[in-house]
Amino acid sequence: GSFKSVPGSGSCTACPAGMYAVPGAVECSACPPFSTSPPESVEVTNCSCNAGFSGPDGGVCVPCVAGAFKDTPGSVSCAGCLSGSFSNEASAVVCETCPAGSYSGPDASACTDCPSGSTSEPGSAVCECNAGYSGPTSEQCRECKAGEYKAAVGTAACAACPANSIGPAGSTGKHLCMCIAGFTGSSDGECVACSGSAGCNHALFGPCVASDARVLDVEGDGLGLAHAGASLEIRVVKRDLYGQRIVTDSSSVLQAEVASGAVELLGSPVNVMVEGAARFALSVKPSWVDVDAAHGTARLLDQPHIRFRGTDAQSDPAKDMTSQ
């Protein structure tokens, strides 16, 4: 473990760490690559492979492959990374934890992202279906259908919304199940029919609303000003005070009329609602002034505006309905 390089009565010098000297040596020898030794080592077998490398004492040290590690010096073999961890480089001294939303098996050199509709905690060996999704494995997670919900991560099945309620696909809780039109929620979570002539909003525990709180909402090209000669595809929807469509009405009669402007409506101005909506196909025949024959132009007398009127057949007594 020491040496003396010149003749005489001088003292021997101790070899530093990472070197060794046999008795009678005139110099220290370095340990093989990727190995080290304690100070004053006396033979090559005192050299042990560094962390991240494996091999016999005093022999050739080879790096741990990706997916394995060795965290201490010595001759022990490299160990494979456990499930939920990985090493992506050779000579690793520790395996890293897979982040949330990914997973790995044993001896992994990389983590794999969870399949669509599933997730995981950090350091996971498997993924589980998200809330709002269900399946026996993460490769088979399907979105809960409309009218179903699932509140927790895992393999549990989607649960059905209470009777007479529905929620959007992928619902993550019972609170997203809404009573259908004509029903309202009670304190025990059940939807019960509204009484008398009242309608209902779509909140699980929302109140029924009076039938005179109905409005006509115009959708499509008929919204706002109508352009002369244009073909208009218009849908008029019956809604309650909360803006929810009233789908139970298939009897109210609606009529289109010119609210302002010297024009004539062409098409079918009268239609019956079907499931709370009436469709109109109309066009506008305008009146003109200031015709310029030389240039082939004309100026509209004014801009027409169309509105829709009708009587709510579901109310008692009957109530008028008018679009804005």
C-alpha cells in the first residue's frame, strides 16, 4: 500500500485512493478503468467497480445498461429498475420515478404515456380509467355514455343517472345528471314530475317554473335583419325561464310576420312545433325606390325585420309567445 522510488533511508509513501502498490513496489499502480480503491491498497483486488458499473474486484468494469442501476461500489451485479421507474442512460446509479400520467414495467429504459381516457399517480406500474371513463384495463377505457357517470379513478362501472334525468357523456359525478324537461329534483336526488301547468328547468334540484315564462328563440339566418331576396332557413325554439328547450311541445302553432319594413314574405309562414321547435323556409320580396336603370341598381325602401308569434298550447290559460 506504499512505495519508495529512490534508494536511501527515506520513508515509503502511501498510495492514494484509486491506486495500489504490492510490497516492494517503486510506484503506485492505477485501478482498472471505472473502479476505485481505499488509500494504501496493496493489490489490484482491492479495486472495486464504481457505482453504475459492475464486474469482479480488480477486473474489467462494465456500465449498467439502460433500465438497470447500481448505487454502490463493489462487485455486485447491476439491478433492474422496478416497475414505475426507469433509467434511460447507461451507468445509472439510481432509477427515476415515472411521472403522473405514465407507467412502466420492470427493467424499463423509458416510461409509457397512459392510454387515452386513463391516468396514473407518479411511480405507477399501471394506469387506471379516469373519472368519467370505465373499463377492465387502461387499454379499454371508454367514456361513460350520456345518462351515466363515474366519480372516481379505477375500474368501477359507470353508474346510471337517476330516473328521469340525464347528463353529458363522460360525466364525473351525479351532480351532472339533470332532470329532463317536465321533471324537477327532490332532496333525495330523484326527479319527480312537475305538477299542473308548470314546466321545469334542468337543474337537479331546480324548481318548476310557471308556464308563462316561455320565450321563442330564433336560430339561423333569420336572426337580425333579413336580406332582400335571400333564402332563409330558420328554426324557432321554445325555451323556459332558464334558457332550456321545452321538448314536450308538439302542438303550438307559430306564424312568421314582418315586424318592420315594406316587404312581402314568401314561403310557408305558419308551422306547428315538433318537440319544442318549428322550422321555417322563407324568402323576402322587397319594395324598391330610386331605381337607376342606366346602372342597373336600386335602393331598398327600408330594411325588413322578421319576428315569430304564437300561442303556448301548453299553458292554461293560453299565453302569447313572441320572438325578440
